[in-house]
Amino acid sequence: MNNSKERALACVVCYDTDESTRITLNKIPPERNFDVLIVNDGSVDRTREYVEESGFKAIHHETNMGLGAAIKAGVRYALDNGYEIFVIMAGNNKDDPCQASSLIKPIIEEDIDFVQGSRFIEGGSFENPPFIRCMLVKLYIWLFKLMTGFSGTDAINGFRAYKLSIFNDPRINIWQDWLNGYGYETYLYYKVLKLGYKIKEVPVTKSYSNCHKKIKYSHVKPIVDWWGIIKPIIYLKLRIKG
């Protein structure tokens, strides 16, 4: 790593991302201010092969455990190894690894706690999204604003970074089993908002045309996973979960 005030880890999450895994990892700049960890969440295609060829540190789940479980494995590794900043990006070539430093910068220079990548602010872009996906993204953003009062522009975008020190707060408990799926990211975002942590959006790109033709652009299942994404807000507002 380059000399830096903070130590940052970028976690690349992969699940059956096949050739897009190789393309994503090849885009990681050799000169960077972050280390790299890959979490392969039980892929059954060639993802593991591409991960091992990359030479980056990796965690392999033998079965698919869910997005939240994969991210939590990365968080645990980061905490155990003394990192202070955690970046999440997709391994399916929709996110640009070169933009990870842009997410880290406000944490180091402005003491921001949670940096959200946004494709909808100036400098960001949303390239070739499927129509249904585009509509669902906009619907979720509207719903998130309605239920939290936060005027963020891209609450569902998983390309983000945050201080690992937020997990020292006993009011934030990501280790609950019900957060092993897509709800993890909603839970954490809602918590940092309501607890008054400093949040900032920075422009990023999200390109669906970059996904390799062999893979799905998303593993999100209609209804079941949509509910999984939304339910943390419901549970927390009604105090069903903590």
C-alpha cells in the first residue's frame, strides 16, 4: 500500500460472476491506496479459478451464504487485520475499481463516516440498465427517502465505503443471522442515518453493459429478495429487530 493516514481494504464480492470476475480484478490499479480482498460466495462456475489466478487475498465460501454473509466475512477479516476503512464493490464488472479511491478520500480528508457512491449526481453515470431494473432502483430510492427522511440520491447502490469504527457502536449489530442476505446493506445504511453519522455521496459509474454475456446482471429474485432488501427498514421502525 501507499503511505496513508488510514488503512483501507476493498472487498470484491463475487457469486457466479464467471468471466466478469477476471475483467473486474484486472481493472484494479497496481498503484492504489487500498488493499484487496475477494469474497467468493459459493460460486459454481469459473469464478474461483479467476480469483485464485489473480493472486489477491481471498475467502471462499463452499456454499452460497448470501450477500450480507459475504460482506460480513470481509468486515471480519478487515477488523481482525487492523484496517480502518472498508470499501465494497461488485465482482461482476458493474463497478469501476479505479473509483474506490474516490470513496476513500472523504473519509481520510473530511472525516466522513459513510460514503455512498451515487450514479445520479453530477459526475456519476448509470449505463444501459434493463428497464425493469431502472424502475425498481428509482422506486426504492423514493421509498427510502419516504421512510428515512434522507434526501440521498442512490441508497441502493452497493458501491460504498465506511469507517470500520462504526462497528464499535453497540447500537449497530450486523452479526445477526437475519442480515445474511440483501438486508445487510439496508440495515447498515438506515442505522448510520438514524444514529447521526456523517454521510456523503460521491459520483460513481454503474454499467450493466460491462457484465459478461455469460452471467446474470443480478441475482436478486423478484418478491423474495425485494422484501429482503426493504424489511430492515420495517423491522427497525417497528422495533421488531434491533
